[in-house]
Amino acid sequence: MSAEIIDGKAIAAALRQRIAKAVSQLQENHNLTPGLAVVLVGEDAASQVYVRNKGIATKEAGMVSLEFRLPADTSQEALLEKVRELNNDPSVHGILVQFPVPEQISQQAVIDTISPDKDVDGLHPQNAGRLVSGLPALTPCTPTGSVILAKQTLGDLTGKHAVVIGRSNLVGKPVAQLLLNENCTVTMAHSRTKDLAAVCRQADILVAAVGIAEMVQGDWIKPGACVIDVGINRVAGAEAGKTRLVGDVDFAAASAIAGHITPVPGGVGPMTIACLLRNTVTAACRLAGLDEIEI
Ligand code: NDP
């Protein structure tokens, strides 16, 4: 048996088209153009690429993209002041501070300072709490994208046993909560889980969000399962000096047993930016007191 590949690139592209349509509706009907502000502190090469890609995608969707680049030695107070300024700027509907931030700045202080109404990363404790409480919330982008992929692949997820490996605030916890909201029976696994392989073998849906290259082996997969690989790990490539990206799942072995599987790259990754744009549209509607557009 060979698993069907879940084409995250195509699903994200279709989502971005629907977002662009929603944006033009907002412009035509309400003279409202959603605006996303991205703040980058320092010169981290990977972060610069992420920020550039977010800016391009934002403009492609017809939204306003604002970019703020602050030097690596920016103080915490200066960054928080910038965030407060954006909180008070009516043309800004979403605020994202690119992580990681330099060590003199507390990541949690940044998260806590972003207005929950503009928290398009979905990391503010108020949004995390609302998600757990089943209230409307801005939900974290990678987990939201992962669950969209599972739903588009399997349809109704009710009653499915989902195993999530990883319990970070960024990925593992919100993905588990979103799956619970879809009526899955959810098991959360982590570094202290006993006999992880046996736990994973129970999963109809297996979400791997660990950060260890190809940790999940083929014989951890229940035959026919849907495997969502969130991991992004850079490993040595076949050619000397070259690297390549792999997930947290041994793709070749797992795809011989799974029913559906996301590739890395081209699976969950492209969904993250698409969900960021979707959150920005949602935030803009809520801030303007409009009914939300189903995207
Ligand atoms: P964290 O390092 O914050 O969390 C990793 C989690 O994995 C922890 O909960 C940890 O458990 C668990 N873990 C570590 N080792 C093991 C093990 N041996 N067995 C079982 N569980 C283990 O990572 P993130 O959640 O931020 O990211 C996870 C992965 O997702 C990374 O590869 C990251 O690059 C990728 N990622 C991808 C994104 C995308 O856009 N596709 C976006 C964000 C992240 P414990 O809590 O017990 O320590």
C-alpha cells in the first residue's frame, strides 16, 4: 500500500485564493482593507526569509503589508512600545512579532502585550483560553493549517483517535485542542510518554510536532492512518555541503503504511502563512464589527 500524498501547497493556494476574494468583498462592500504588521528584531537569516514571504503573500491577497525592522540590540521596552503603537493603529488588524527575539527580550512579554484582538499568531493567553473554552478565538496558524489538511483529507473527524506528539504552546497543545473541537478522541504524547510507538499505533490521525528528524518510524503507523508531519528539520544532504529539509516522520517508511501523509516540504508549511492571512481577515471583520466571512 502506498499513501496518498496530501498536497499542502495546492490546498494552501486554494485557501489563499478564497482569502483574496474575501478581501476584495470587504473592500467593495465596506471600504475595509485588512492590514498585517510584521515586526522583525535583528538579522536572523531564516527570520528575514519568513518575514519577506509573509509580506509577499499579504500583498498578493490584496491586503496592506507593513514591515518594521528593528536592530538586534533593541530593548524590550522599545519593542513593547512599538507593539502598543500598532495596537492603537486602526489601519493595522493583525500584529506578528517574528520569533525568536534576541535574548534581552522576553517572548512571553511580547505575546502578552499584543492586543488579543490583533493577535493573528493566536498565542496570547486570552486566545489560548478562549480556544480551550470553545469560544471564538484567533487560533495559532500551524495547528489551524494542520487540522484543515486533516479535514480536507478525511472529511468529518468525529470519533477518530488523534495522537499528537508534542505539547508546545505553539503547536502541540493548540492542535490537540482543535482536534478535540472536531470531536476527535485526543491523546497527547511528549518526551515522557511511555512506549510512544504503541501509543502512535492507535492513531487514526497522527500529528508529529517534535523537532527530531525522522523520529516516527514506519512501524509506529496504524495501517491507513492520516499522518500530519509538522516537523521541519534541516539535515545533511546527499551532496557534501548541501542540506535538505525532512520532517519528524520517516516519510519513505511511513508512506508505505499510512493512508494519507503530508510531505516535508510542501505539506503543513504552506498552510501556516495561509492561516495567518485568514486570521488577519477574521481580525479585521471583528474589529470593524462586521459578520465574519466564512473562508
Ligand atoms: P518545541 O521544541 O517547542 O516542542 C517539542 C515537543 O516535542 C515538546 O513538547 C517535547 O516534549 C516533545 N518531544 C521532544 N522529544 C521528544 C521525544 N523523544 N518523544 C516524544 N516527544 C518529544 O517545538 P515546536 O512545537 O515549536 O515545533 C515542533 C516542530 O514543528 C519543529 O520541528 C518545528 O520546526 C516545527 N514547526 C513547523 C512549523 C511549520 O510552519 N510547519 C511551525 C512551527 C513549528 P516535552 O514537552 O516533554 O519536552
